[in-house]
Amino acid sequence: MSIVTLLPFIVLIGAMFLMTRSAKKKQQAAAQMRDEMQPGTGVRTIGGMYATVKEVHDDTVLLEVAPAVHAVYAKNSIGAVLTDAEYNRIVHGDEEELEDDAPVVPDDASSLTEDDDAPKLDLGKKDDAAAPADDVEAPKADADAEKAESAKDGKADGESGAK
């Protein structure tokens, strides 16, 4: 056999070696993180539950999932060990001051495209030159209704309409 026919197999074996090596590194890092857990630290399980570590044993960990509610979990079920600040921000909603160099991310895209000087278009209305504008007539109708109401109130109090 020539090297040209063996080259794809060599590349495939090398790629498999690199993938298993990176997976082993990730597993070792996760095991080290779990071994370094201390009572009192906040954790997130692989199921997404946040809790506080109460006791650490060889293969299990006792978590406080709510005040005075404890549960025993396997160490392998811990997905992340959180810092105190991160745990308090997520669980208790504590807001820390943003760093000056931290980017501010808007909740929606409107603040990225909104221009205060640009005219606002109402895409729900059709532009029809023959149709009267409803919003122009509304202030006049409101003013007429207020005049009629005040004249009616004056007559009810015993005043005459003529002065």
C-alpha cells in the first residue's frame, strides 16, 4: 500500500485522538471543580436548579434547595460552582453596579434603530387624500362638547344663558 491510501486513515486516527483528549480534559476540569466544592458555595445542577452546598461527601453532596429544605445529589450532577456574586445575582436578584467598560446590552433592538429626529410612520393607516383626518376633527369636537357642558351646568345653577 502506498502512503496516499494510508493518509486518510492516519488523519482520521489523529482527529479521534485529539477529540478524546479534549473530552478527557473537560472531564478532568469538571471533576476538579466538583472536588473543590466547599460548604456555603452556590451551585447549579445539570438540571438547572440553583442551591447552596451544605455538606460534601465522597460521591454525594447535600444541597439546600430552599430555606430548611435539603436534598442529596450525586457529585456528578453538579454542573457549575458559582461565585458568591453570581449566585446572589441569579437567585436573589441582587444587582451589582455595572463596570464602566462592560457593554450595555439593550432588551430589544428598538434602541439600536430608533432615531428621535426621524418622523414616526403609522403603517396601520392608509394614506387617502379624500378621507377626512379623524385626529384633526377630534379637538374641535371636544371643545364644542366642553362649551355645551359648561353652558348646561350654568343654567342648572339658576343662571341665565344671556349676559
